[in-house]
Amino acid sequence: MKKNIITISREFGSGGHSIAQAVAKKHGVPCYDKALVEQVSKESGFDPEYIENQGEYTSSFPFFRHNALLR
């Protein structure tokens, strides 16, 4: 099954969350935001603020490469 991921980068106050919810609703897919951070925090034991900072300020390439090596 083919899976698509839509990522919306935004700045505070830009309305990005509302846009993400509208896009998700239009395409019939879930919208993950704070809920995803909370889930990752629970599963990993890391502080939610740490997870948010890692997502905001680092490249995703090393994260995915690191996780691929763990599998």
C-alpha cells in the first residue's frame, strides 16, 4: 500500500495548524501535531519539549538514518 506524507512547515501565528487540519480533512487522512509529539514522548521516555526541539531545529536525515540502523 502506498503511503503519502504531507509536511507543512510554518511560523508561529501563520495559521499552519488550521491549514494542516483542512488539508487532512479534505484528503480523509489523519492530522498529527501535538498528539504525535505526546505519543513519541510516551513511547521513548523523552521529554515532549526535547522531541519538539529535535523536530524543529534538526535535519530529519540523521534521525531516520539512526532509526534505520536500530532495526
